[in-house]
Amino acid sequence: MESKKQVRKAAFIGSLLCAIAALASTNAVAAPKDGTYSEKVMGLIAPFTVSVTLHDGKIEKVEVPDALESPGVGAEAIGILSERIVKNQSAAVDGVSGATMTSFAMLQGARKALKAAGADESFFKKATEQSALPDEMKSNVVIVGGGGAGLAAAVSALENGATVTIVEKLGYLGGSTNVCGGALNASGTKYQAKLGIEDNPQKHFEQTMKGGHNTNNPELVHYLADHATEALGWLESMGLVVNPKVGAATGALYQRSHYPDPAGGHTYIATLEKALQKYGDRVRICLETKALNLIEENGRVVGVEAQNHGKKVKVFADKGVIIATGGFGANIEFRQKVNTGIWKEAKLDKEIGCSNISAAAQGDGLIMAEKVNADLIGLADIQVHPNGTPGTGLMLDIKTSGRNRLFINKAGDRFVDEGAPRDVLSKAVFAQPGQTYWLLQNHLRYPDENKIDLLSGRKMKDMLAQGRVQKAETLEEAAKMMGVDYARLKAAVEEYNQVASHKVETDRFGFKANHTDDRPMTEGPWYFARKVPTIHHTMGGIKINTNAEVIDKAGHVIPGLYAAGEVTGGIHGENRLGGNAVADCMVFGRTAGRSAAKAD
């Protein structure tokens, strides 16, 4: 029989437990309300809506129905983050490497939507990403960098029987190729022939040498010019559709710029990614994996040491390692250090943006290669493009590529031959008040605002809605909106029209109407956007030969090491011709993959 003391103790404990339960019930946080909650946020390119749907108190799906972020970059990041949020049931997941602004906006929208649904703090706790990679991996060929050159190398190596591992530090494939205009210079093509354009590899070679101020390596330039058309056909064999309209990218010096359809560099990436899929488990892709060092054994490069979500991993290659990490245009400290060439008068500081993906254009491959005694050449050969967007340097709206466009300064005057090489154009802009200008076009370039422009890949309607381009029905109205003198602007347009209509052969700047697209600009609507110079390409880098083998400081091949794309030097000289970068990536990427796959 229980004592009175035991009974009182039990009663006390029971009362205490009931009180605690009642208190817990009173202070319990209600589950989030089911439904769809939407928030508008500002992305990198334009505002977009983040919609979060909850069912039974859990995140069922995350959607962004109206995003205009860049294909392959922002758009890819939105898809990745949507999956991460649902998988982790949290809005505190890691952003996507290489898409910082879009990631920030996406996660901000998701957090606001969840708060509107009444979600408790569990939905905002950090979900730590864990590496799923093994400590060591092996394949025949390891490729550092999954951009245009890296993917071309991967497909080529696979075609030649190798197994491949791609090590990419961003959270998606494509790198800066995703955001390029997509011009690919090739000569003597069927597309040129149909338009009556006479061209050949020798002319392509001579103009590339001239554009590079004859500081290029003639062997590499010949190889580029001789194999560009073949590379274009190779891409077509994978399903690439080529726009039959051959253009002249800014500073191309000739009408040999071929564009994919749809326009933009992401189309090349999509084509190469699709080609990779048919090789199944012969190819491994390691995203968000930053290469740190090359691994050497007995004087040969045999692999890469990398880091994935805080974990060190090693990837070994028994045939070869290919460096395809892009340039260093976004590495401000490094570019200022090596800026002793044609831009030495310019600071190239943080006020000058970079048109490439910032996280990709840091020069990582150069640093790794130099550690194994690779020769780095032409680092002062930095290209400045005249078509940057104020504040970012990105080229997000109407471009200087193609014809029928004018460079107008703050006074309303033309100040340069719009068909000149990029270094000439950019130096002319630097000489203008405020180091800025207006890019002016009319309906000839954009006859239908609702259609995608085949060269820029964008709809004028979207660019106007984003506020990146302005529109005026008359030239006088345009002058007022631009803040320039109408009489001077009218005179500038008339001067251009004299040449475009073939009434005079050249104007005072040396502009000559020698392209099939040149026509007088006489009627509105007029479209215009303010532009500034931006770092666009770094022509210097790792020294290679025509087999894409890396050369050391003594002039010898480094066994097991190859390089392709913007990370290399010697091809473009002091100034790259517009349209030669994609050709470079595809020609030498393909060569690097084949060379590595066939190595002993």
C-alpha cells in the first residue's frame, strides 16, 4: 500500500506534467498554411516571381514562371535552387556557384513566401551540403573546366575512346560561353557561298594576324583558320542548327561570323551537353568542385587535387589532364599586375566591369599550370570590349555586333569607324567625355519587337520592359531622351547614311559599306542604350602547340598536360577578332580531347 507521501508526490508530478503540456500547447507554433505564396524579387537581368507551394505543411514545389535570367546561368541556377529547397525543406540552402545575384534573389523570394505562409524557424535553418564524391577517382582523361572548350574536349576525348571526368567549380556547365554572343568565325562555308561571300582560311589567317598586331603565333593561327569550318561541321553533326545569315561580329574585320539558332553561346553548351549524354557512365561530371593543384609523378601530370563542399578529392588520369578554365578578366588584382601592354594607360580597376562569369574568369588554370613550370605568355594582352552595361560590365542588351548601329558621344557626334577592331573602338570610347557613349540603332535591326533577334538572341520587347534599352519614335525625340544636341545627332546619322547608301565610299573615320547588311538609317522607331568599355577577353595564357600540348619555360612539352580555350595564349595576339573566341574553344578543345585520348 502506497504511503501518503508517495501519493502526494505522484499527484504533484502529474499536475506538473499537465501544466507543462498545457504550456506547450499554448506556445506551439502553428504549421504553415497550405497554398501557393508568391513574391516578386529583382534578378540580375530583370524582376521575377518566386512561387512556393505548401501541402500538408511541407514544401511541395518552388516555381519561377516569369524569369528572364540568362540561359545556362541564371535560368539553370533557378532550377537547381528549386530542387534544393524542396529536397532540404529549407530556404537556407547554398546558392549556386557562378550565379550569385540570381541565387540571392531566388532565396530571398523563397524566404519571403515561406514567412507569408507562417512557416516556423525550421524552414530557415541552414542545410549543409555534403560531398557525395569518393576520396579518389580515376579516368583516362580529366578536364578542368566545363565551359565551351572543356565540353568540346570532353566530347572529342569520348569520341576517341577515352573515359572522361570533368571537374567544374561552378554549379552548372558552360562557364562564360553561356553568356557570349555566340559568333563563330569560319571561312569558305556553305552559308557564305549562298550569300555570295568569298572567303578562305588564308584570308581568315591574315586578318587574324593583322587584328592581333602580328604578335600572334602563326602556327596556331593557321591551325585555327584551317580547322574552324571543320569544327562548325562537327557541331552540326551533333545537332547544332546554324543561322543561315552570316554576320560580322564587332571587330571581326570580315563577314564570316556564324551564329547558332537560337542565338547565344548557351546553344553550343546545350548541343555539347546533349552529345555527352549518349556516353553514359563513361563520363563523370563533378560540379561545385574547385581544382586546386595538378598532381605530378616522375615529371608527368597524372591528375588533379580538388575540393568539393569542403572535402579534398583526387582525380587521376592515365592519359592526360586538360586545363580549360577560361581567362582572368574578373580577377582585378591579377589583371592590374600584368597590365603592361596596350591598356597600360588605363587602370582596369574595379570601375571597369567584366562581361564574363566573374567566378569563372579568375585565372585558376594559369596559377595551377605555372606551379608545374608551364610557360605563361602574353598576359598583358587584355581585350576591352566597348559594349558593356554601366555598373556591371555585362552585355545584356542591344549589341555592337552586326551593322546599322552608331556610336554617339555625349555631344551627339559619331567619333569612330563602327566597323573597326575592338581595341580601336574601346580606345575611342575611353577618349570620350565620361568614357561612355550611346549605341543607336533603328527598326532595321529590330523590325518586330516580339521576335528574337537572330544575332543577339533577345526580344526588343523584353529589353524595353527591363529598362535596358530606350525607344523613341523620332530621331528628335531620341536626341532629347539621350540628352544630346539634335542637330549634331541628325548630322551624325546623315554622315553614316552617305556611306551606307554608297553615295560616298568612305567617311572621315574610314567607315566603308562593304557588308550586305549596310543600309541607310532614316526612320524610327529608334532604339538606344548607354554603353561603357568592359573587360571581355584575356588573350594571354598557357603556351601550347598545335596538338594543344602545354609547353614549359624551357620550350619542352609537359607530359600529360594539355590546354584549350581562353586559358591559353599565342592565338589572338594583342587583340582578338570578334568571333574568333568560340572558334578557338571548339577547334583547340576538340584537338586537346583527341590528343589526350590518344596519348600513350
